[in-house]
Amino acid sequence: MILFKRRKQKQIIEMSDLMRVDVMVDIETLGKEADSTIIQIAAVAFNMEDGKHLSQFNQIVDIEKETTMNTDGSTIKWWVNTNKELLQELLNKGEHSSEDVLTNFHKWLIGLGKTEDTYLWGNGILFDNKMIQHQMNSLGIGYPIFYKNDRDVRTLVDLAGKKLGISERNLKGMFNSDAYVEHDAIDDVKCQIDLVVGCYKALYQ
């Protein structure tokens, strides 16, 4: 009887694992505070085992539709000194208000499945995830991620680097690709998925 219960429990765990949805998110902003203007939200739902992309979200804000802008000088300087051409491209490609982008992202996340089965990865959960959470809550639509389900790319990279005996910089360099445009949120998402899946495999080998 005990063996039967254990086998049944194992089966339930395996079925639960299949229901899990991992999502990588990246945002581009004009500031560093929680209420800073977001100009792009990109995300990809993916399979942690093989990195396969399952669904994609990518929307850019039209800043002409914003009645207020929350920016800081250091971020504007950073953009100009890092990739002013990309900033110009993003500012000219926007189609939606920031409220619409956040609302659309909320709907996309909800559409992936149950809140408790969706795990949101950010490259520093106190920036991407926290800013999204703050601004969704400010809009009154709520943050559709279970409180235990925020995941941090940097923590996983740190653990994998220690196991492999290499620095964070060198580990990230293993997954960089010339096909990706750095600081374009959708390309950052794809690069971070490659990195997380690689680190996940390294930790379980």
C-alpha cells in the first residue's frame, strides 16, 4: 500500500511539471525607479529542458501617447552613450501607450495558464519583475504571477558559474550571439533563455 502511494505521488509530480510555464521577460526603460517610463516589454514562454520557444510577446510604447514621462538623466545618458541608434529606433517604432502595453502583457501572461503554474524570469527580479509588478498594480490590474514564482537569472548564473569554475562574464560570453542586438528587449530575452537553459543543464549534469 505504501509503495502504491509513492508511485502515485511521483506520477502527480510529473504531471504537475508538464503544466509549468517558464517565461523570460526583459524591459527597456527611461529610468530606474519603479514608476519609470517603460518603452518596451518583451517576453518568451519557453521549455526549460531544451530552450524551445512556445509563445512570444513584444510591444513598444509610443511616447507621444504618454501624458507624463518619468525619466532620469543618468538613464538617458546611458542610452545615448550605449546605443543611441537603437533608442531612436525604439522611440519611432512604438504603437501603443504604456498602459496598453502593460495591459496587453497582463492578458498574454494570463493566457498562458494558471497563475500558480507560471514562473517569470527577469535578469534581476528587483528591476524588470518589480517594475512590471508596481506598474500593473498602479493600473489596478494586478500582477498575475504567484508570489513564489518570480525567478532571477543572475542567481542561476552565479550558481552555475561556481559549479563550472568560471566567472559570470565568461559564462555569459559562452551564450552571446552576433544574431542578437544587445538592449533590444526581445533579443535580450532570447539570449537570456539560452543562458538560463545552459546554466540549468550545467547544474544538473
